Amino acid sequence: MESEKDKQENAQPQAEAAKAAEAAPGSTAAAPEAAAAAAPEAPASDAAAGAEAPAADAGDQGTGPESISRRRVFIGLGVAAVVIVGAALAMQRTPQEPSTPGSSVSADITLITSDRTDVDCAAANGIDKYRCGFTDENLPWNGEEKDRLRPYLTTDRHLYLIPGLFLQPALQERFKAEPPDKPRESLKRFTAKCNLKVLGRVGGVKVRWLASGTWGNPEEADAASVVDCKVEG
């Protein structure tokens, strides 16, 4: 039979084994707790990433396709506005040179040969020795051609009263080459490129463009004498 001492020695290893078995479930339970403690960190990281994503999207809005397209439209409209303004300015008539008495101007005068006698002006007053062909609509002035003011238009529609224009050698040659002995609409239009000397301005001038035409309203016009001319056309 076993002694009491032997029973105690045999029971001690069994007790230690039981304690070890109890300790093992405790450590197994600790693992889920550690995992549970660590698990919430993942959603926090996901939330942070989710918060950052909209910020990135907001930044991308300035460089997205729609934003780039809008900028291109605005740039295109700006360029179009500049082009339109430039075209409008280019279409405006070039300002005339100063029309002070004694100043020299260049004038491209549009003519047909019948203008030598068809066009005329009426004014109560002249300038220097030069006068219009009529002092009023019904009262002619019978001065010489070299002293008789007649109205002529430049290619940019500026009116000049010029005495003896067709006495210039180049215009005399052009007149001889195509005398106005046929209907006016059959005559070829040409340009007299002339240098003029401004005499001054004449007020209350009425003009007509045909011998049988009606007089226009009174206006003020520059009077100028011819320095020289050449013909084109």
C-alpha cells in the first residue's frame, strides 16, 4: 500500500497539469480580445481615406475636362472680341490730313470725263478769286474755267471744291482719249491722284452732280487748288 507521502507526491503533478490546462483557455481568450482591440483601427484608416478622397476630387475639379473646356470657350470668346474690334477699327475711314489754309494734301479723286461740265456748285461767297458756277441756284456766274470751283469727291468720299481740275495736263489727255460724247453710264470711271493746296473752307455750298440734277442741301466744303495730278484708269 502506498504511503501518505507517496500519494501527495503523485497528486502534485496532476494539480500542476490542471492549472496549466486552466491557463491555456485564458490565453486563447486573450487572442480574440487583442484582435478585437486591433480591429477598430481598420475602419478608422478607411474613414480617413474616405475623408481624403473628396478633397482630392475637389482639387481635380479645376483640371477636369469640363473646366478645361470652359477655359477654352472663354479664351475663344476673348480672341473673337479682339478680332471684331480690330476689324471695326480697320473699317473706319482714315482721318483726313489737316485742312488748314496753305496745307498740302493728297487726294484720289474719282471721275468720269463728263464731270468736267456736269458737276457744279452754288454759293453766295467764294474764296480768293475762285467762285462756284452759281451764286445761287438760279443765278450763274460766268467766270473762266481756271477760276471756277467745281465739286469733286475722293475715293473715301471727301468733298473738295477745285478750280480748273480738267486743265491739268494728265486730265486733258484723259479727256481727249474719251470725250463725253456718249451716255454718261458708258463712260469709264478713273482716278486722278492729285496733290492739292488747301485754300480754306466755303460755307453754304450746294452741289449737284448732273447739269439737269437737283441741288443738295447747303454744307461747308474745303476749297483747294491743284499742284499736280496723274491719272489711273
